[in-house]
Amino acid sequence: MAMNRIQFQPGLSLPAFLEQFGSEAQCEAALEKARWPEGFRCPRCGQAEHSVLHVGVHKTCQCRDC
């Protein structure tokens, strides 16, 4: 049988992936850090001032100026 290139591509192993993104809170923190590496900035006006709203178990950042 031919080698499946998708199966053997370099990347995180399953244990390493689960250690880094094993819980929903870890995934949410990683996404937040990827989206705003230097902290929250409003995509509309660029302002850093914001409020954090908790919608269910997730949090939503809302610009104070917009």
C-alpha cells in the first residue's frame, strides 16, 4: 500500500497537541493570543479599552468606544 502523505506530515504529536489544546479553556486562550498577541484591539477603531462579557461559558470582548 502506498504511503499516505497526510498521515506522515510533520507537526504536533497527539500527546503534545492534547497537552497544548486539551481543554476548551486552553483552546480559547490560544485563539485569543493568536488574534491579539499584544492584547485586545478593536478591529473597527483600534481602541484597546474593552469590556469582557461572559456569554455562557465563553467570553466576548466588546470595545468601549464602538
